[in-house]
Amino acid sequence: MNTYFITGISTEVGKTVTSAIVTEALEADYWKPIQAGELDNGDTQKVQKLVSNSKSKFHPNSYALQTPMSPHAAAEIDGITIDLKKVKAPKTTNNLVIEGAGGLLVPLNDTQTVFYLIKPNYKVIVVSRHYLGSINHTLLTVNALKAKGFEVSIIFSGNEHKTTEDIIKKMTQVPIIGRIDEEPYFDKNVVKEYAELFRDKL
């Protein structure tokens, strides 16, 4: 069984939809270690609504913070400090999909970032979405992961931008799982279609 860590090159690039698709494709368990804000409809609930299979289990957050901010700042507002000793991956005999918060260097406390949540045996999927600066952010993210020896692949999110995607492919030399188009909406059926499309590449 494998553990997949879903990270993004920035915020709002499509990590949650990507997590739902990978979870559905593998009938994996899902875990969001740190949720900041939207506690009534957090990423776990969003993924749960998009997944069809009955095998996936959805594990509780280690930290559920009130404010939609960087985790270190949201924790400070709640009067706590995030302690990574309390962030323990759930025990499961199934594949596990873990969704990070923002990008790799989003602070969790004064000394540690999201990067610290990724264990050596995890497969890392980077979600890349085209915007001015996204090539730089994608290369920085992938190169940082490769430097630490992680197995890395990319999923593109949003409308195709060929020159951006081509240079990212050439310069990273990592597998491209596919692209999630700018769909009018995402529901269980759309997620299932992408899951079938990506399954063999995961």
C-alpha cells in the first residue's frame, strides 16, 4: 500500500479536487492533517462528497483551526502552537491520500513548514496551475522535492497552456499524470471519469 501526498505550487490551484480524484481512483483513505477555516465544510467534507466508492475512509484532522489563514497564524489566533508530534498519519491497511495546506513552505509553526509532513516513503503529487509565475513556482517545488529524494509526479489543473506545460515537462523530467480541465462543475460523476483516466498512472 502506498501513501500519496498532494501538494500545490500555491493556494487555490486544485489540490482538493485532485485529492478527491486520486482517492477515488485508488479507493484510498483520505486525510487532511491540518484544516484552517471552513470547519463546517472543510476539505475532508468536500472530498467525501466527491468520492463514490464505499471503501474509502475519511480520517479526522489532527488540527482543525478556526481561521482561513496560514496554519501558523490560524493556530496563533486559536491560542495554540502546532506540534508535529501530534500530527500522526492514521493507521490503515489501505492506500492513503494526504492533502497538504498551500505549498511546501507554508509555515506550521515558527520553525517547521508543510514540507515536514512528508515522510521519505510518500509519493508526492504536485498540482500545477498556469498563472504568471507558475513555472517558477512549479520548478522550485519539484526541485526541492527531488533534492530530498522524493518520488514526484505532476497533475496540471485548469485550462491547457502548452508553452508552460511543455517547459515544465522538459525541465523537471518527472512523470505527468494528466490534467484536470476547467470543468463547469465537479461532482461524483466528473471525479469518477478523471479517476478512471488517471488510475493506471498513479
